[in-house]
Amino acid sequence: MLSHTPDLAEQVNDWEFIELWVDPIVFPRRILMLVSGKNGTFCIYDPSANYKSLFSSSSYDKTHSWLLEDEYERCDGRLLAEEIA
């Protein structure tokens, strides 16, 4: 079982969607999770670092730009909370 940081654990039932982002340059590939909270926050987590929070904003555009600055690319699709409830 994975151990989650408290801020991610608090979002277990408080998220709208998750996007996966990958750094295509490094090997092995580094994957980050962009989590949209129902409270309007957007957080980026690193699953390889015990789901450490790397960035947080109240704007999807700012969070999206943060990922693009480091040349991350979004994986196709988006996991919606309503699809798995």
C-alpha cells in the first residue's frame, strides 16, 4: 500500500479530476499528477516521491504553465471523479 502525504490523503473524496503529465526527455520517465480539488485548487504531486506536493495554485492555467515550463507533456485523457464513483 502506498503511503500518502496528509494533503493528498485529505483530497481522497475532494477531487474533480486527475491528469497525468510526463517528462519525455529523461529516462526513466518522470510522471507527475495534476489534481483538481472541488475547492478550486490545482495541485501537482510527484508519485515517485511519496506523493509530495510540488506546486499549488487556484488557477488551472498557472498550474498548466508550471508543467509546460519544465517541458512536461500531458498524457491523453483525464480521470474524472464522477466516472469512478
